[in-house]
Amino acid sequence: MPYRSPTVRLAVLALALAAGVFALAYLQPTSATDSDGAIALLAAQALLEHRTLDLEVYRHQDGLAYDLDHDYRLRRRGDGGTYYNNLGVPILSVPAVAAARLAGLDMRRQEDEQALQELLSALACAAVFLLLVRLGLLLLPPRPALVTALVTLLGSSLISTMATGLWSLDYAAPLMLAALVHVVRWELGQLRRPCWACLGLLAAAAFLCRPTAAFLLLGLTAYALTRRRLPRRRAVAAAAAAGLLLLVLALLPEGLLPLPRYYSPSRLISWQTPLGLGLFGHLLSPSRGLLIWSPFLLPVLAGAVAGRRRLEHRRLVLMAAVWAACHLLFASTKGMWWGGHSYGPRLMAELMLPAFLLTALVARAAVPGRRPLAAAYLLLSLPAIAVHSGQGLFNEATQRWNQHPDVDRHPEMIFAWRYPQFLASTARLRQRQIDWQRAHLEPLRPGDVLLPAGRRGIFVGWWPPEGDWRWSATRRPAIRFRPAGIDAGARYLLSLRAGALGEQWLIPALDGRPLGRRRFAGFAPRTERFLIPGSWLAAPGERVLDLGLPGARPAARDPRLLGLSFHALSIDPLPPWKGAITYADDLFFLSGWSTAEDGWRWSDGHRARLLLPPREPASSAAELVLRAAGFGRQRLSVRLERSVLCRHQLHGEGVEEVRCPLPAGRPAQPAELVLELPDAAASAGDPRLLGIALYAARLLPAGAPQG
């Protein structure tokens, strides 16, 4: 019966596997739809609705999700509007966008644009698989053709790139494969002569989608020049014309280019990186190396070398070699040769097309050691599939690997074998960040400031910096720092400037020594200071400041666990005593105070702390005099260590003087003075718990007159 025909069974199996590839690509959760490929579908909608790629037509329309002035994926030309820099993807996407518009989708809405990206990228993956099978069947029996097609797609950057968003490769790869199928059919004698118009259209469309398809043209030219029956003069003339055109385009200023800068040959051929570094990085680096990420290519190369005299169709081998060598050569000299925030050797993904052709030619030939090479190929394909189709599509930590430290600023991370990208996990990324911060840790000296993105601290359990702060990520984040220039016999103020998600109680500890309990209310930052003996800081090595946050929780529109927004940390020497404390002397206000205002400083909370400097001589009695005003009627209790110095009732009718006796014999050391304000309350429109407005504090000899 017809359905038992081997051809029908093969077709059904290939379609079933293609459906599986589609499902894998469509259902994977790792998304790069907001990466380089974004906005292409919006440009396609502009072409469909307004017959232009000028996105200015959407500038004043509601619902536009993109910034036409500052988005890095857009380019402006002359006095014209904003143009998408990749022409091929928008042009070829017009039919899909037209169907999406009929279904009610609008590419101005980011969620609709990304949904269509996911569908088109999954369809592209399935198409690439079927074209690989078609190409393989021209050279191999059905079973090897299916196996090599699956390994090439699922074990390479083809799937881990194409499935995550609508990249230029999603359209260029099927077009280049279709051209390869046509050339191989010509080589095998299945075509009397090639359809030059078809090859030209496929190559031109691939180039419009992805300019590196020009290297396929170089491979095709090398192939054509070796054809005996092809008129040599025409081939040489065509090659010379193409080379002259590329030279002219490379020398033209950007404003005169007939195509956007995206297609400039100078963009492809830029000698900004030493060739040796780029080649090693592209082939053998742990986080971008093609032979590391797709190791099944090693037995293919070994077979090609060992059986070089037995390979058939050497013109095809030459075409694949020229294509791959040109691509690798020029990609290795680019300034950002690693491809930015990508997963693995993304810029080498299209090399898998000539690599597949070479694999089929090696498998077809009777090369020495054929069976061991085949076994090695299958064995090495397993980790490659796990890396690309597993980690690359289902482990979102692999995308975060490019951040913190930013791989574009620190490309040396690409060569670090301890933390390769394909083994990324949340725990490993956290440890890598700690190790990187420790390797670049700078000492924290008195007067220095440790900032959220600075190098004077190691942040453990924190989210990346956002502006001039960073949020805590756990209920017990920590900051590690290395003090320097500390006098073990002195005392210091550890100043922490932070805000909070709502109201948060902070329970800090320095190397396990509790520092008390502090209240933060609201995102506006405030400073809390802790009196620290120098001996706690002077020991060699790192100090650990643990910040307990029992009330950390997700925000209304932010699923992250948030508690404290860290702004700064410093170690300050004690301020000199000038006989009095004014409202503007920040370092004397340890905790429970707002920032200074015009002549006073409000307490914030039911407890506020002041730094009481040492008194000389300590044997004499004295009085602490506070000039303050109450927020309405306020009960005030002033305590030094465990002793209550005085209690006072503030009436809230102006500035009052509070006099608290200090007993003789107090140690000549700075201490914390605690002001307890049980009646502190919030005012209308002010989240602070206001108690007293402090104007000044003085130390006077006991019995000194008032006033």
C-alpha cells in the first residue's frame, strides 16, 4: 500500500521530527525576543500599512512600546525618519504580519510583537530541520541523513539562537540552505544547469537578512570557478564585478551608502581584534568556542583530514571551506567578536551549514577509522544537545551569565573555565559574582564611600545595581569589605545609607556581633550610624556586615523579594567635639533622625540616638542641654546606656530647653545617648513618625545658669 512506501514513511518521520523541533522551539521559556531581532515586525507593519520602513509614522500613536529616538536597534539617516537597520527581516515578514493583523494583533504592542516572533522563530527552526534533511538525503541514506540533521540543529547555536527570538539568522539560514540544496543537486547531475535567477534571489534575500551571507557568495564563486563546463570568463567577470562592488561600498561614506550601515563591508571587515585572540575565542574558549560547544565537529574534521584523498565532490568541500574560513576570519577580527550578550558561539551559528555539508561528505566517503569516528560523533553529540537544546532553551540563568560582570566590559570572562556559560545556575552565578568582586576588591579606608556599583565591597544576596542603589534579594543579605587604615584603639562610626520597601526593621551584625535594631520607612534613603570599636575593624581580612530583614517581601508589581535599598556605606572617624552639637552636624545623629532642615532636624520614630562625645575631665559632673521643640505634646526620656538621665514633657508650643544631669565618673569614651519618644506620630502627608525637632545640644558644667 502507498503508506508503506519507504518514501512515504521517511516523509512522515521527517515531518513528525520537524513538529517536535517546532514544539521544542515554541514552548521553551528562554526568550530573547527583546534583543537584536525586536522591532523588525513593527517595521514590517509600517511597510504593510504605510508603504515605508520609516517608523516615524507611529511616533504619535498610542500604544507604541519602543523609543524611536534612543533604541539601539534603530538608525537615523540624514534628515529622514527612523529606519530599521535590517531590511530583509521586515520585508520577508510582511505576509506573516498581514495574517497577524487579520487575527487582531498589533506590532506596536510589545506582547503581540513578541508572540509573533516566537511563532515565526519556531517555524524557522522546523524549516531548517527539513532543509537539512533534504540536503542530507542528496548525499546519504535516510537514517544517517536524519541523524546528522538532528545533531547539527539540536547540538549547535542554530537552535539555541533561532528558537529564542526572530534573529536575522531565522530567515537567512533557510535561504542559504535552499541555495545549498540547489548547488548540490547541480553537482550530483540532477540539474543540467542551475537556475541562476533562483540562486541569485536566494543569495540576495539571505544577504538582506544577514550581511554575513556574503561569505556564502564567496564560497559559491569558488565553486563556480572550478566547474569545467562553466564559461570561465563569465564566472571571473561576475566575481570581479562583485569584488569591485564590495570595494566601492566599503569606501563610500555612510551617508552615501545605498543601503544602511548595517550592510557596510567595513562593518564585516574591521581589524579591531588580534586575529589569534579572535580565532582562539571562537574555536576553543569555554563560553564562545565552537569546538567546545559542538564537539561532534572534531571527529568530522579528523575524518576530513584523514580521508582527504577519498572525499568525493571536492568542489563542494572547497565551497564549504572557503565559506567557513572567510566567515571565521572576519568574525575573529571584529571589535566585539564574542557577539555581545549571546548564548555560546552565536556568531558562528551559520558555520553549521557548511559544517553539515562537510559532515555528509565525510560520512559518504570510506575514510580510515570510519566506525570509531561515527561512534565519537554520536557520543560527542549528546553533551552538545544538552548544552544547546537543554541549557540554552530551558535554563534562564544562561542568559544572566552575560551580566554582572557585563561580558561586553569584561570579555575576559569568556575565557574563564571555572564558570562556563553552559553550566550557569543561580548558585554558580552568585558565587561567580562574589569571586569576581573579591578579585577586584579595593580597601575601605576611613572617609571612603562604598557604593552599590563600586569595588570597595562584595555584595552577597543583592540584586544588581539600579541607578544609585541596589535592592536586597534575601532576608539576610550581607556586605563584605576590607577595612584599612584603622586604629584599633580608636572608635569609628559605621554609616549605612539606605531606604526600604515600606516599613522594614533592620537587625544588623558585624562579624556576628549584634549592632542593635533599626527602623527604615519608605524608599527615601536615610542614614543610620553605629558606634564601632576600632578593634572590630582592625583585624586583617574581610569584615562581614549581615543585614537581617525579617520583613522582606515582593512589591506590588515586582515579584522579587525586596527589603532594603542600599545607597552607601562608610567608616567615619569620630567628629571633633566643638562644645556643642547643631542640627547640621550629621555624624552626631546616629539613628532615628531625618535629614537636616532649615534650622532643625526631626526625629523619626519612637527612638532616636545621639553620639555623646567623651568629656574631659570625666570626674566632674555636667549637664546635657537640649534645645528642642515637640511635635505637639511629647514625652521625652533620655537614657545613657542603662541609666535614665532625665524625663521631660514637651508642650509643642515652641523651642524648649531640656536639661539632663550627667553623673561624675563617666568613662572618657564616646557613647550613645538614646532619646525615647513614645508619643511620636505621623502628620498628614508625611510618613515619618515625628517626635522632636532638635536645634542644638550642649554639655555644660553642673549648675550652669539657664539660657
